[in-house]
Amino acid sequence: MPEIGEKRINAGPSFSGIMKATVLVILILTFGFIAAAGCTAASHSPAPATTTIVQSTTPAITTPQETRAHYVVGVDADFPPFTSIDSAGNFSGFDIEVARSIAAREGFDVSFVAVPWDSAISSLESKQIDLIWSGVTISPERSARVNFSTPYYRVNQSIAIREGSGFTLQDFNTGKLRIGAQTGSTEAEWVQVNLVGTGIMPASNLTLSPDIATLAGNLVNGTVDAVLIQEPTLADTIKGKPLIMIGKTGAQDSYAVAIRKNDTALQATLDHGLALLMNDPSWQALKAKYGLS
């Protein structure tokens, strides 16, 4: 205990007091930080996501697709094994498959339409069709009106008669028979030039039919004594009928695709496609499929 008169010195706050003050300060600071953090988080919380649609005023740029050329092919609907049509309207035959194959190779499309054979070239010239692809034989008369592709097959003109009729090839060549041929065909032209035109046979002995089926029917029923048809088709036509082949005229024809005179680019395309196909092993396989040598 200090003596009377001695100056009292204040020793300062006790240790427990200091600790209490320290804890209080820490608590205040802690609550302050928490509050501040809460406010900060609230003020910076992301707004709900929204989708903004921007409509462009500039038209979209599109790349136009290349349009494939499409050609309408005129065919004889009754010319087996080259072109035929069934009751459902489906086309088939050697020339049909060749046309489709070349179209696929050269990048164009084809569709087929049956045309009367005697008006096929007129249909081509008037642009009702774009091609004639149906065992078209090359002749000077036709070449004056249309262009032809590279020839792709050669045929003989052959003669058939009824079994048991007793007619001979000499009877045919001397104009003693009534002969049938298809209208607009090179066979009809051969008869007119070599038999009628030379006076060997009267014009009345030549009967023209619009199609091969009618022609064969006329021979079976006796309307004509003989028919002149290109050999592959004749062999196909007389199957199962009382008809026989007796010989050939000696004339050979070449088949090609008929094209309008001014369609030179299309002609070049067809020639290119034919060259590729005819040098491909599939060409021989396709001919064998239809009994062609």
C-alpha cells in the first residue's frame, strides 16, 4: 500500500479487460465483413439469362445447286431386245440400259416416251423429244435431217416366213412374195429401193405395219408371205410362233442415237459416254444379257 503523499501511478487496464476488448473488436470486424460480403454478392449476382434474337436485314447468301440436264428419249415401244414397254408402262431393253448407264456416267437424267416410228424424227425436230434411242439405223435420208452419235451396234436385215409355206429366199428376191415391213424403217426403204423401185415387185405387194407385233401377226395370219426385220429383233419376235428365218438381204445397218442438228454439245457428251461404256467390260456383259453378239 503506497504511503501517504506518494504519487499513485495507474497501472493501466488489466489483462482480462484487454482480452474482452480484443474479442469485441474481432466480433465487430467479423460481422462487418459478413455484411459487406452479403451486400457485394447481392449487387453482383448475375441477372437471369435471356435470349436475344437478332433479325438480319441482309438476305441469307445461298449457293445455288447445279441443275442436272434432263432429256426426253423417244423409243419404239415394241422393238425387242432393244426397247420394250410392259403393261405397267415400264421401259426395258438393251438401249434403255445403255441410255441410263451413259446418263449416270455423264451426269444427266433421262426419261422415256413411246413414239410412232414413222414420226419419230418429226417429233425430234419439233422438240417433243430430245433424242431417239431405239435401234435407230443410220441412213443418208435420216442423216440429212438429224445428227447421229457414234455407232454402237451393227445388224443384218433378215427375212422370215411361215413354217411349211414352202417359200424360198429366191422367191423373196424375185418379188414373188407379199412382203411386210415396219413403217418408217430402213427395211421398208430397202424393199422400195431394191424391189419396187427396180420393177421387180409391184408396190401393192408391200404392206407397212406400225409396229413389230402387228407385222408378225400379219405373217402368222397370212396377210403377208414374208417379213423383213433386223435380225436381233426378228429372232426375238418369232420365238414361240410358227415362223422361221430363211436368210438375209445382205444389207447391214448401224445403230446410233439420233440428235437434233444443232445439239452438238449433247452429241459430244453421248459420244464420250459411249466410248467409255463400249471400252468397259460391262459392255460385253450387257450385250450377252440381251443375246447380242
